[in-house]
Amino acid sequence: MTLKPSTGNDSDLAWFKSSYSDSNERDDCIEVATAPDTIRIRDSKNPHGPQLRVQPGTWSDFLAYAADEG
């Protein structure tokens, strides 16, 4: 997986989406940003909307699970 910076604008965070998310719908993806104590997740179609925040360990566990299921 290759990370690409998103086109969304958030002054404090660098948002990324996976290169695997390229599809016919350019913004059909989630974006992820790392903060010192949380991982933030948002809908790329709504960059100013709500964000899901999880602990880094929880995100790591999710990634491992998703890799096993893929």
C-alpha cells in the first residue's frame, strides 16, 4: 500500500488515503491522519464533517485484521 496526501485541508493534520482507494469515484474513500495520541479517520467526501478517533493500538489491530481478511 502506498499512502497519498489527500486534497482536503486541515491546518494541523496531514491526511492520507490509500493508493488502493483509486476508483471511478475519486473521493470514494476514507482518509487517515495521525495525531500524537490518536488516529483520526474521516470520509473523503466530507472533509469538514465528523471524524472517528481511535487509539494507535486499536488502529494497528484493525489494520492487522483487515490485512488477514483481504
